[in-house]
Amino acid sequence: MSIYPSEDDLPYEEEVLRNPYSLRLWWRYLVARSEAPFKKRSIIYERSLKALPGSYKLWYAYLRERLELVRNLPVTHSQYDTLNNTFERALVNMHKMPRIWIMFLQSLTEQKLLTRTRRTFDRALCALPVTQHDRIWGPYLVFVSQKGVPIETSLRVYRRYLKYDPSHIEDFIEFLLESSLWQEASERLSGVLNDDQFFSIKGKTKHRLWLELCDLLTKHATEVSGLNVDAVIRGGIKKFTDEVGRLWTSLADYYIRRKLPEKARDIFEEGMTTVVTVRDFSVIFDAYSQFEESMLAYKMENIDLSDDEDENGEALTEELDDIRKDVDLPVAKFEKLILRGFWLHDDNDVDLRLARLEHLMDRRPELANSVLLRQNPHNVEQWHRRVKLFEGNPTRQILTFTEAVRTVDPMKAVGKPHTLWVAFAKLYENHKDLDNARVIFDRAVQVNFKTVDHLASIWCEWAEMELRHKKFDKALVLMQRATAVPSVGVKRIVATDTKDSQEPVQMTLHRSLRLWAFYVDLEESLGSLESTRAVYDRILDLKIATPQIIINYAMLLEEHKYFEDAFQIYERGVKIFKYPHVKDIWVAYLSKFVKRYGTTKLERARELFERAVESAPAESVKPLYLQYAKLEEDYGLAKRAMKVYDQATKAVPANEKLSMYELYIARAAEIFGIPKTREIYEQAIQSGLPDKDAKAMCLKYAELEKRLGEIDRARAIYTYASQFADPRTDPDFWNRWHEFEVQHGNEDTFREMLRIKRSVSTSYSQTHFLLPEYLMQKDETVNLGKAVDALKQAGVGEDEMAALERKLAPAIKETPVKDNSTRVLGFVSAGLESQDVGRQLAGNPEDIELPDESESEDEDKVEIAQKDVPDAVFGGLVKKREELDGKADGDDAKSKGAEAPLGALERIKRLKRG
């Protein structure tokens, strides 16, 4: 195809010749020749651009097509030169268009023309306004980051870029790290950390930048200079407390790489003695132990096992003489030869390094404990563990205890700080140094503890130490000293010194119950009765006595035959304390009094019991009443005992009434006989017992009457108790009544039992169904089918018995409804029809039907005999009934002789017979 215009091009040629400056005509011409060869299209582009050199649309389309043309060509092809020349011509007029520059720069980057590309980037930055530089710097940085670009060129470009946008310094730092320029990378990174206004565009925190700097400084310690690495890392340790262990190990690693192992060891030691968390300590200790192991392994590999020194002793002497004459010998070699044989310069120090490693491992528990104590120096338990670490070394234990009692503040202590003083004194005691143990205790009792109990414990431990060494007098003197009341002058001085602070515990030590209890035990064991009573009286005067102290005091007096004094102590105790604390005092008081006097002071004992039961709450009164009743049974009157039992049944709580009544009945039956218990049973049943307990009492009462032969009374009791027993949930009660009626009843009593059972079941039922209103009309008779269908439509389910009955019953034809004229006002029929309808109207699935139950349960047991009632009983009603029957028969004949609906009982009987 020719590159010259064809006949199809003539219309377009004529248009562009007429108006060569119309972009629309030239663009339509190019679109029409979109399938033409590029040479022909390039001629059209060149002609159009000659006419319209400032058209961005034409230049952009022309350059795109030229880029597509060279896409699959090698960079050495001549078309690339043509492309570059075209870009240069385009930039003459398009130098303000960033897209043209970017296309040109990307093309040059692909051509690997480093110098031309760099200069073109610079020209683009000079030609474009500053607001467009962002679009140029991105490809520029990609270009200088390529392999093959000189490092100096890349550094200059990045530095120029940071002047334009300093926020991208992190990219520069990453470039420096990739280029292994550690010195400048560390300087730039430290500058970033020192800049308080710096904000990371990559989301890095100052903490992360610190760690990166530490890693850079430690891993390239010999290649970075000019920075105070020690100060930098220590600043990070103070600022970032969550990475203390890692920073300490980084600093030690820095000195290791600088070949300063002793300095690294000092850093490890300093780190272990300053960290406050076990995690940081573990990091440092593991690194330290690994360092020692690596140093030991290195030394063991370089040991010189030769014995040349012993064999060449004479040659060495001659060599030393020659060394002194050799002036040109190097200093290092001279030192090595001169100092050979001195132990300080012996390279074979494996034993020393091995001992150092073992010592480090042995110190681990102590160092770990130090970390925990730095977390909380007032942790008493950790101080005790530290002392155990030095077991077998009394000197270290004493130093540890001394440090502990100086450090721990009793007001801030976690645990019991007095145990440190006690353990400190016991350490001296175990080593037979009682004098120093007393000195420790004497200093301990002067410490202002948080609670009085801590101080009292120290006094007690001190006295126990004296007792262990048979110093009984000293123990008593200590207790007297501890329980002494501070003088008025001391109180005034203390009040002046502690106006704004808490009063020291020494001022309230004399009211410590623990101290007095220990003092009392000492007096009972070592002192006289008078001294012991004096101590007890002081306890009572201070009003710090407990019920146990009252009882102990009274028992002490009883042992020495001071019974009245003991009872006086009991009296003081019951006046001081209230329930429930006074309960034990009353029980002990009453039992001791009864045991002592028996019948001799019966009235006084009764007064005591009356006081005790009056003051006792319902929950605690039962044992007192039982004790009172036993007193009356043993030493008093039986009637009074029964009265006490009666009072007890009214005083105890409801949950204990049943057991109390049972005990009351048992004692009454034993003393007065079984008939006496009837009134107790009646009283119990009517006393408001819970339903469950009342039912149980009724069953026991009924059983009693049955044993006595009082069947009617037993049946009446069963009738009364039935109101407490739901047949659905309590079948045991009804089974027992059923057995009772079978053994002792007749047909009427059995029917009455079944009637009561049905009535009670109905009363316990929570659901009552009502038939629809239209079935209750006067002119309609309700039969079984209609009632069940109506209940189903109303959403009421059919019970199982009714469903079974309908299944067995034959189809019964409906009969016409009787005329209203046949009914007599005031007369309620007792026929089968009304009974059947009445049962269906009840609609209670829980109901127990009397005829069905009697038929099913007692068909084989009870034969119901029926006997006609004489006509004389009814009088004039017989004639009226006959008239009504005659009219009914006439109506029945008119209704085609249909039979009246049968009741459920009659239908089931006929089904069984048929």
C-alpha cells in the first residue's frame, strides 16, 4: 500500500487543505485511517503537528503510537533514537505537560541511559512548576534505586529530594541500609529520634525506631563512628521500659563486637542488677550465660598443647639475649617473648572462665530474687526466700535479715513484717546466742507496726523463747511489761508527736486479746490462783473478754471449788454478751448449775432457765428448752416438764416444730400414757404447721387411733388431712387411706373417700374449662359428642379417658329434645343423662369420675347392692312423677321410639357384657 494519499483520502485531504488549522478535521482524518500502516499515519501526524505544534492531543496520540511501535524491539534499535527525537521535539512546545515528561522518562529508564535519564529528570524538574514535582520524584527515586546506578548519584538525588520533602527520610534510611551505608544511616536515624516534631509516614513509633538504631549500632559497631553508642542505648533504656532487657543485651553486644569482653561483662552485670521484671532478667541472663559459654569454647579451641617451652629452655635463654640486642623487633612480639611465663599473661585461662560460668549459674536464684525485691522491696515472703537461699551461711543470712528489717516499711509491707524480726531472732537462738536474740526482740517491739496483732505476736514469741530455755520468771516479766498501761505522761507526749499521723500500736498493746490470752495461760501454768484471777479480772475490766475466756475463768474457779464465784463469772458473761455469742455461756452455766445443786436450788435453776429462754432467739432456743425439760423430769414435776415442752413447741421456728412435737408426744406417752397424746396431736395439727408437717402429724395421729381401735376418729383425721395431699403429687397418703378403708371401711366410707379425693384433686387443679355459651341454652340437650367437638373447636384437647370412651362407645342416634312443658320447677333430675352432661361440662382432664373409678378399681372387690325405695317415702311426688312419665312416653312415641342417651357408666357396662 502506498504512503501517498489514495482516492479515499481525497475528501479528507481537501478538508485539511481548506482549513489546515482545524484539530477536528485532522483528528477525523486520523480516526478514518486507523487501520493504515504506521508510516502513512506518521506522515499525517507530522503534517498535522506542523500545522498545530501546540496540540497536546495530537502529540500524546503520536507518542503513544511510537511507544507501542518500539515495545517489542531491543533498546539498541534505531527506532528508539527516532522515538527520543520525537519526544525532544514534543517537549519544545509541551514542556509544561508532566505526562509527556513521565512518558519520556520511563522510556529512557527502560533504555538504561543513565546519564541522559538523570539529566532529563533534572530538566523536567526545572521545566515543571513545584506543584507538579511529586509526579517526577517518584519515578526519579525508582530510577536511582536500580542496580547499576552509582551510589554517589543515588545519595545526591535522595538528599535533593529530602530538601523538597523531608517527611520521606525513612525511605532514605532504608536506601542507606540496603546500600550498606551504616554510618550515614545511623546519623540520619539518630537525627530522626532527636526531632520531637518528626511524624512517621509509615506508622513507626519512636520505640521501634530506637530498636532499629540499637540493632544498627550493635551489629555494625566497628563500622559506625562519631556516635556515643553507650549514651544512646542508655537513653533508650530510661525511656522505653518495656524493652530494657533487649537494650541491655544490645549494649553488651556492641562491646563484644568492639572486642571489649570485660566491658561487655560489666554491662551484663549492671543490667541484671537494675532490671525490675523477670522477663528482662531472663533475657539478660540467657545472653550473659551464652556469652560466657562461647568465650569458654573459644579459649578451649585455641589452647596450645605443645610442650616446646620445657624442651627449648636453653634456646629460649639465648633468644632472650638476642631480643635485647635486636632493636628492630616489633613491640607485640617483644612483649610476647618477654612476658612469657607470667600467669597474668597466660592465655590458658580456661579454669578461670569455667569457674566464672559456674559462679554465674549458682547466682541465678539470688539474682532472680533481687529482681522480685526491686519490684516491691516490702514483700516479706521474698525476703524469707532470700534468706533460705543462704542456708548454711549464717553471715549472709544475718546480712540479709539486717537489710530486710531496714528496707521493709511495716505500713507498706505485703505479708506479715513481724515474721522477719521473729525469724531474725530465731537465727541467733538456733546458734545459742540468746543475748543477741533478746536484742533483736527488744528492737522489734519498738517498731511501729500496722496492726496491734503483729506487735503482740513479737511479745509472745519473745516469751516463748524464754520458756524454751526455762526462763519462766523472765517470761512472766515480759508479759507484765507488755500488758502494762501507758502512763499519762507517755500518752501526752505521743498525742503531741502524732497530731496528724496515726497513733503508734504500742499505745493500744495493753488491749490485745492475744497477748492477754497468752498471759493467762502463763499464769495458770506458772502462777498462783490469785495472780491468775487478777489477770482474768483485768481482762474483764478492759472489756476485751470473749465467751471462751468467760468459760475458762469459770472452769478455773470450779476446779478450785469456788462454785459461787464461778456462777458470778457466768452471770457477768451473760450480761456482757448477746446472742449468738452468749449461747455457749448459757449452756455451760445451766449445765454446771444443775449438776452442782440439782434439787437443792430448783427455783433458782428455774429462774435461770426462764431468763435464758426469754433472751434466746427462736433459732437457738430449742437446746435450752430441752435442757429445761430434762431438769423438770429429773428434779421437778412432770406437769411442769409438759408445760416446758408446750412452751418449746410455740417458741421454736416453724421448721423445727414437727421434731419438737414428736419429742413432746414421746415424753408425754412415756410419762402419762398414750391417751394423753391425743390433745397434743390435736394441738400440733391446729398450731399452724406447714402443710407437709401437718399431713405427717395427721398420719401419725390416725395410726394411733387405729391402734386404739377408734376407726371413726382415724377416718375423720384422714378426712381432715386430705386437704394437704394433692392426689397427683402425693399418692402415698391416698394409698394409705385406701388401705385403711379396705381393712376397716364399707361401701359408703369407700365412696366418701373417692368423693373427697375427686374434690381435692379439683381444688388443686389450676385449669378450668368453660363450654361455649350456645351449648348452655335451655332448649338444647348436650350430649357427649357435641361437648367434645365444641371443646376441640375452642382449642381444648380431649383427655385420654374421653378419647377411649368415644372409641369404644357404639354410634348412638340423637333423640329429639324434650318439651319444656315436661319439666317441673325446682326439680333437678338425678338421671344418667344429667350426670353424663355434668361430667362433660366440667371438662377437667384431672377429674376423677366416681362411677368409672369404682368400676375399674373395685369391681371385683365391692358388690354394690341396690334396693328400691318404698313409695311411701316420696308421698305425693309419686303421682306427679307417674304423670310426667306418661307424658314423656307419649312424646317418645311421637319421636319414632328413639332411646334416650345413656350415661358413661351404663355404656361401658353394656360394652363389657356384649
